[in-house]
Amino acid sequence: EPEVTQTPSHQVTQMGQEVILRCVPISNHLYFYWYRQILGQKVEFLVSFYNNEISEKSEIFDDQFSVERPDGSNFTLKIRSTKLEDSAMYFCASSEGTTSYNEQFFGPGTRLTVL
Amino acid sequence: KNEVEQSPQNLTAQEGEFITINCSYSVGISALHWLQQHPGGGIVSLFMLSSGKKKHGRLIATINIQEKHSSLHITASHPRDSAVYICAVTYGNKLVFGAGTILRVKS
């Protein structure tokens, strides 16, 4: 069964460093998402991406964040200068169509620890 | 802004019990999702529904659009059902999540 994959599973970085989190969505899916979950808190939406551009983003997704689909299969989230409060589990998801009518499939997550 | 409230926050049940988890939301939506999060963190979609009722094995999900309320039922609960159950609503082109219900089923 096709699945969303994410790498790495755990990333440890120093404050101020850049990190890139990678995702491979399900191959025929057209919509891609990043969510994050700070330990003990609810899952929060970061950004949605369709047709090679951001379709919606949250207040959390400021200038320090960017997303890219560099090669038609990978979908990346970059944090330019990490802060302590960026420590969280980051989930990538994809769906065949818009989220109004389509299930989202989640990757296993990348745990980001900023020291 | 859509707020999603779940109850209860924590639920402990004996194996075999019938379980209900509730979800309410504040504004109109196009779809509601029930998700399961395992202790390792992975999230699995259980149901997406916009009206009525859906059933998959021992899981049943219902939604009342007029009352802005959904329920997830687990029949004949089993220790392997222990997980966090999350309600999320479609709002724009994103999901807005509830805080989750931590379910523990004891044998």
C-alpha cells in the first residue's frame, strides 16, 4: 500500500542552524501539507501546497519557513534559523484532491530537537 | 476561526466496553476527520465524513451537521485500541485539530 515517507526520523540541531525536513508524498497525490505538534499539544497546520505554490499558510509559517517540491517527488520544509520553540514533531501529509473531499495520508513524522 | 473541542480528554475502559468519544466544532465545515495517533507518534486516518454515519470493523463514526457534533464509537474495545483519537475538521484547505482523547483499554 502506498505511503508517505519522511526523513530523517529524528533531527537534532543547534539554535540558529538551518534544517531541511524531507517528505515523499504518495505518487499520484496533488496536495501536500506540513503540520507540527509540540510535545503535549495539539497538531497545528503550517502550510498547504498545490500546483507548485503555497495555497494556504498559518501564522506560524513566517519568513523563517519555506517549502519546495524540488524534483517532482520530494516535498521539503526548510527552517532557516531554528529557535528553541521550533522543537516539535513535524508531519507531512498528502491528498489526492482538496481536503474538503479527500482523506489526508500522514507520514510517520520527523522529531526536531533544537538545542 | 474554527475551534474543535473533544471530550473526554482521557478515557480508561475495560476490555470489551463500548466507548464513545465526542467532538464539537464552532463553524460550518465541509468534512470531519477522525484520526488515530499511536504512542510512537504516527497518525492514521480512520474516517472522513461529511454526513450521516460510517462503519469500519468495530469503529463507527457519526456526524450531525446541524448540531456541529460528531462521535466516534468503538465496540468491544480491546487493549490494542489504546491510542490518542483526534478529531479534525476541514477548514479552507487545511485541517484544524482537536486536542485528542487519550484512550487506555485495560485487559
